[in-house]
Amino acid sequence: MYYICGLNKYNLEMEYNFLDIEKKWQEFWAKNQTFKVEADSSKPKYYVLDMFPYPSGAGLHVGHPLGYIASDIYSRYKRLKGFNVLHPMGYDAFGLPAEQYAIQTGQHPATTTEKNINRYREQMDRIGFSYDWSREIRTCDPGYYKWTQWAFLKMFGSYYNNTAAKACPISELEEIFAKEGNTGVDAACGDVPAFTAEQWNSFTELEKSNILMQYRIAYQGETAVNWCPALGTVLANDEVKEGLSVRGGHPVEQKKMKQWQLRVSAYAERLLADMEELEWTDALKEMQKNWIGKSQGAEMIFKVANTDPAEGQAAEYDMTIFTTRADTVYGVTFMVLAPESEWVAKLTTKGQKEAVEAYLLEAKKKTERERIAETRKVTGVFTGSYAVNPFTNEQVPVWVSEYVLAGYGTGAIMAVPAHDSRDYNFAKTFNLPIIPLIEGCDVSTESFDAKEGVMCNSGFLTGMTVKEAIPAAIDEVERLGIGRRKINYRLRDAIFSRQRYWGEPFPIYYKDGIATPVPEEELPLQLPEVDKFLPTEDGEPPLARAENWTYKGYPLEKSTMPGFAGSSAYYLRYMDPANDSALVDKEIDSYWRNVDLYIGGTEHATGHLIYSRFWNKFLYDLGYVVEKEPFKKLINQGMIQGRSNFVYRIKNTNTFVSYGLKDEYDTTEIHVDVNIVVNDRLDMEAFKAWMPDFANAEFILENGEYICGWAVEKMSKSMFNVVNPDNICNSYGADTLRLYEMFLGPLEQSKPWDTKGIDGVNRFLKKFWRMFWNREGNWVVSDEKAAPSELKALHKLINKVGTDIENFSFNTSVSAFMIALNELQDLKCCKREILEPLVILLSPFAPHISEELWSLLGHTESVSTALFPEYVEAYTVENTFEYPVSFNGKMRFKMELPKSLSPKEVEEAVRANENTAKYVGENGIKKVIVVPGKIINVVC
């Protein structure tokens, strides 16, 4: 559909009526589905994706759209460059916040989520994003989570074949077990004893199911989790702080529970290797590498004995530990167990039982992330038992400490305090021996990094360099039969179940105790209605409250999937959102392939990205997607910080003193709503109406005004420094908001919001608008040929903006627009040949004003269908040079002359210049020295 422009009231005036203009074009885009896109093999594709938002009740503040504006600029730019651009948006709509609100208010999470989504959509439309809204997805929509459930069932029906380095059907394993047993199988799995084919065939169905569960990519297993009794659910590490839930501040403890898990760890090596092909920053790649945590070393057996057990019989055990530095074994002076390790119960003696139990109780209150981060405080408890160093045969005490984690290695370490900082601090705290192993190292005040040097105090390794000793030690471990070489990864399997209501139901039912998949053709398994969103009185998840939560009479799984379930493959569903028979059609996937540009916050640099990459690789293994990586290029936008304002209340009064006078009084600093402050001047009447406590406030003023203090802080409702984008759009317009957020600074850096600075950007748009009218409000765009100086200003801008957008340097683009506009205004330019491409250039940044001007220029289609102006270098080549003219070596004036002039012609021009006679005087010119393109020196 085409839009035919008519000159309505505000077109006839010089005034820039942004409210009418923006509303008009937002309605036009929606009515005409301007940004709707389909796969089109005649055009190159480009897929731009935002990390989709969780729709909270608070709506957007000005910090949220930063990445969205950047992605929108890039999307619009790519369209202008001839690409078929997929730019979708949706909502990560499941999650604990909506459920907690439902518990508090009794409203169904679906109701509040729908309300919040409508609010987000209204705000996003107001800012003018070029999303294809026909592709909108919501993770809480059964039509969407059908495919999350489908993917889970595929994982449940697969195992990871280490030899083939890919996921394969679990049915293959069943055939192998029936013919050969499991001794020849190389698969990622749990702790499974060896069995023969004869034994397998004699197992009951339940026994077979339990064994297969150890191999499945989606499996049930016991693991330590962050359990919050008050919330009745398992929490992720980032939902816990200092032993309390972030939401509600409830106590959280470490608890072993049977949970659904995803065998992400099987993909660790591929997640590492394939990352090198991605256009991600080195810092982001490093974060992923650290999260995956690849370590090469050896497993080694230490004999341990408990001669006085707290329970059971005295026993001796072989305890396996993992170490990356077997060469440091001669420096082992104690062992350390993770609090969750099964060895703690085995090795705790009667005399230490009470102390150990008390320590474990405290350790349960911290998440693993908090334990990793805590480096100053050293805690631990002695088990009462000892281990034998296999190289020295000396006994070393076995301790328990929270700095060792159960999921890394075996949950038990050999401690070498001379050469590990955490072991060193532990040894110093508990007065344990420290044996240096490197010649000349000083360990009197801190541990020594043992990555190089010559070994000492190290038996047969003494005299070797560290580089020689590392492989030699592992060779000896294997020769003695006390261990083997091994690669370890810090990456854990993902806990994939939550004991809450508002999430995807598992399509699993229990037939005679066996986890059994709901048939794919019966998906989605929809959330049932419940009377309350709380756990039951018996502590079961909320789904246990549903009536007849069964499948064919068998109980269904009562946990739901976690938040990351719906966000792990949403980028695939955007490609083909209405397809009811496949996650994504193969032909459509072969066109869009993967995300070319992904923009989002650094908080997702590990968890979400690891899970999405794993999910994609799994689907790639099974042939459902064509690319092994989901996100080719990733940009992390920085954070917009709030500019807080403060008032100063004189203690024990309701009187507030202005900033410049506060030091004369004893005051309390109080955050004040920035929306009732303009240029640090408080609206005193608005302040009185803001909160009941301030209704009778009195003020001590400076020059008749109340000046507020200020600081740059995180934008937060609690600090009253949240700026609503609606207010900016009402006062200045969406185009101003878009330009200003980009103008604040480099996209990837955090920067403070300061509404005071928005005026300059707003003035720029008004000046740009006035380029097309004269003072009387008449349209003045002419078809006259552009002058070289005008073409030069335009083409410098074309080159600058194109380069800046490709490099995501949007802030410098905005500056370039302002400079070019000033140059063209000085030239009094009003020519179509210049203004038309100028409108196209500005359209990705300020689409509403650009659409309006494009229409007034006579175009019947959206400016988004235009072509990005072609840069012509010849227009920007400097044909003149401004020579400094010196007399006897002293510069007196400058002359701009064509570069094509010969030295003789330059000399003639200098002699003829009216200023020359003034500086030569009666002496006359002896000589004129011309260095072409450099200087002119007149010798008198």
C-alpha cells in the first residue's frame, strides 16, 4: 500500500509538531505492516535480534531501550543497504516475579503478565521500533512452549556419544546393551557400573529405566540446589545473595534434591572450540571460557582411613582426587573436602561429628557463586581422619571447607599451600605445614606461583624444571597404577526443574515409577488451574494442587521448567512462528540460518549464552537446524545509569535547606523523584504533593530557588531516579529520545542519564526541520544543482555515518549530523539533491521526522524502502590548500589556493595579495620560497 502525502496544517508551518508526526507514522507502520518480512531468496538476509525482555509491572525506564534503539538503527540501515531484515520481538514471560505477585494478590500470573506485556508494547511502539510484530512470541503461550516441551523430549530420548561427538538416539544404546552390555560404550553419563548383555536382558523395566536415565541428555539426578523453603522453590545462583533470596529476603539453603537436569557438560569441548569462529569480543569469549573452565591434569588415588567413625565400621577407602598439577604432590600437607561431598560422612570421626555438622549447617546457607567469590574469610573444620600421600607415604589430615566445590573434579582436593593462594590462606589460618617446591621461592608471607622454576623437595622430580615435571609426574601416576590423565571442565549440567507454578510443564508422567514421555502429538501439555500458587501443605510443588494432574491415570511431573527453558531457542521460533508442525521449517531455517547480530546485556554473558549454544548444538546434532552456532556477532550494550537528586532535611524538622546552604545545618540527605526536578531545581509544590510526609514542608532557598544535590547511581525505583521514556516522548519526542540515548556515549560503555543534555539533540531536530522551510513557513526545497561545497558536506557525512553504523559508533554519528547540518546551514542549502539523501541518512536514527520529510519531498513509499546514499569520494577530495604565508620566517596570514597551481603561480598569487605589501613595506621582496601543499615564505 502506498501513502499519498497531503499538506496538512503542521506541514504548512515551520513548527516541528513531533507529537502529531510520530503518532501519524506509528499508525502508518502498523496499518501497512511496513516491517513485515518473509524469506526471500532474491535478497541477502540479515537477522537482528534483541535479548527479549521480561515484562515487569514497572514498565520500561530510559535505560531499557538502549540496546533496542541500537539494534533498530542497525536494522533500518541494513534495509537501506538492500538486505531482507528479520527484526522480531517477544517476551520472556514465565518466571518467579509474576508468580510471587500472584501469591501476594491472588491474581493469576497470566493476567498480570498480559497486562505488563500490553504496557511494554505500548511503550515500544511509542519509540518507533521497526519490529515485525507479526512474529511476536510469548514464552507463556502454549503454542510456543509446545516446542520447548518437544525439545525436552528429544533430549530425554537422546544420549551423547563421545566417539561420534554428537547426540544420538537412546534406542541405539538399548540395542548395544542387549547385545554387548555397556563396557564398550563411550558416552557422557553418570556413575554406571559395568554390566553384560546377559545382565541387561535380565533387568526389570524399572532397572533398565534407571540405567538409561544415567545416559540421557535430559535426565533426573540428585544434585545440590539452592532451596528456599519460604518461596517453595529452587533458585538460580543469581537469585540468591548472602544466603537470602533476592526476592523477599528469605533464607536459602543448599539441599540435595532429585531434579531434572540437562547434560550441558557433554558439550563443553565443542562450546569452547566453536567459539573461536564467532565475532564476539575477547572479553566475552574469556568469560565463557572461564565458565566452561577446561583443566588438563590427572585423577589420583589417596588412601584414606577413618579409625573412629561417627557411624558404622572403621574402614579404609580409595579416594580419587583431580589435580592439574600432579608435580606438586610432594607439597601436599592436607586434603580438603567440599561440604557436600559424600566423603564427609565417611571420614568424620565421633569426636568431630558435632563440629562438622555445625559447619555443614552454615555452609548450606551460601551459594556456590558466593563461595567462589569469598576469598578473604577462611573457614573449615577437621574431619578427624587422615589420608596417605601416595608418593611420600606420609599421613595428612582431611579437612572440610566451603572453598572446595562438589561439582568440580571429585569434590576433594590435595592441598599444596606453598603454591596455591587459597590453600596457603587455609594453612596459615589453621597452622598447617607449608612445603616449598621451587628453588629459591619465598613463601613466608604469600604463596608462590609455581608455573616455572626448578623443582626442590620433590623426590624424583627434584632438579627438573616445572615444564619437565608436570608430564613426568603424570607418567609416574599412571605407571604406579594410582591414577590416569584426565581433562576436567568446570561447566556443570544445568538444573532444569523448579518447584513453582508459572513455567512450562514437563511432558513426563510416571508409569509404575518409570518416567515416561507424553506422546509428541499430544503436546502442548498445558498448565492446569490451581486454587493457590503456593506449594502444598506437604511441601509438594503447586502443580500438586491441580485436580486430576495425570495422564491416562498416571501422575504427571509436578515441577515446571526454569526461566531459561523458553529463552534457549526463541531465536529459531521467530523464523517460523506460526508453524504448528515443526519448530522451524527446514527451508525457512536454511534461509535465515542464524542470528547475524545479537544485542543484549552482559548479565547474560554466561548462563543464557551457554544454554542457547548448547540447545542449538543439540538440535544441530539431530538435524533440526542448519547452523552449529546460534549467534554470529554479539554486542553487549552498557548500562544507562541514573542521575539521582537529593534534598536536605534539617534533622528533627520538616524543613529542607538548599544544596549550597546545607553545610550550615545538621541535615539528612534524602533521594527525591527526579521527575519533579528540572536542571537540579526542585518543583517545591510537586515535592509537597509527592509524599504525605512532605505536605507541610518548608524550604530555605538560594536566590529564591531550591537547588538539589546530585549523584550518578544505578537507575532504580528505590533511588527515585527512574526516568520514564513516556515523559521524554511527551516533552521532546521519540526521535529525540532515540538520538539522545545514542549520543550519550559509546554503545558498549555505561553512561549516566542527564535530562539536561537532551535539549541540544532536540534543537538539532528542530534545526533540521527548518532546513525545509523559510521564515514565513513556506516550503523552500529546490531542484537547483548542488554546489561542490554542499556535495562535500553531504558525502563526508555519508562516509562517516555508514562507517560509524558498521562499527556501532552511533554517538559519533549523531555528532557528525550536527556538524554537517551547521555546514549546510552556513551554505544556506535547501536543495533536493542534498536534503533528500540527508533524510535517508537520518532515518535509522530519527525515523518519524524522516518519514514525514520524505513524504513531503513527494515520495509515496516509506523512507525505509529507499537506498542508502552512495558515497562518492571525489566530492570530498580537497582541491584547495590553505597556505600559511610567512615573512622572514614569521607567519602573517593564510591564503587558500588551488592545489593544481604550480610554485610559480603560487608566487604570483602571493605577490598580488593585498596583505603582502603591508608586510613587505619598503624593503621589497628578495625571494619567495614555495613548498607545494606546505608553506610559503617571503624573504624581504
